[in-house]
Amino acid sequence: MRAVITVVGKDTVGILAKVSNFCADNDVNVVDVSQTILQDMFCMIMLVDTEKMGIPFTDFSDKLKEYGESNSLKIHVMHEDIFNSMHRI
């Protein structure tokens, strides 16, 4: 199973590393990453593989959201099937 993670927040050193480490700590593999800086805002989209994740998807999503809030970031995790359904024309 794959998921899409979006991260938005004021640009600071180490955002990619922090989110990637959080994923690694939960056995979530980063498959692809796209990131950019818009003026002083950091914006990132990650495609991740959650197949080997040791916790339920909702727990991972909730914990990553809380992690983002504690680091002044807006982080959202969405299952790939839902993402695809929302963006199908």
C-alpha cells in the first residue's frame, strides 16, 4: 500500500530529514519526493510505501500530523487510493 504525504511550513533547516526520519522510524519507505521553496514557505510531496509499517495507517497519520504541529508544519497523510479517486477527471 502506498500513501501521499504533504508538508507545508516556514522553511527551516532539516524539514526533509525530520519527516524522512519519522517515516524510517515507522518502517515507511520513501519512494519519491518533490519539494520546493515558495518565497519562505517549504512545500513537499512524498510518495511512500507503507507495506511494512508496524502500526495501523490511521495511527501513523495521526502521529505524523501531531509531529508536524509540534514542529510548526502542516502535514497530511492520504492513502494513495483516496488521493487517486479525488484527482480523477
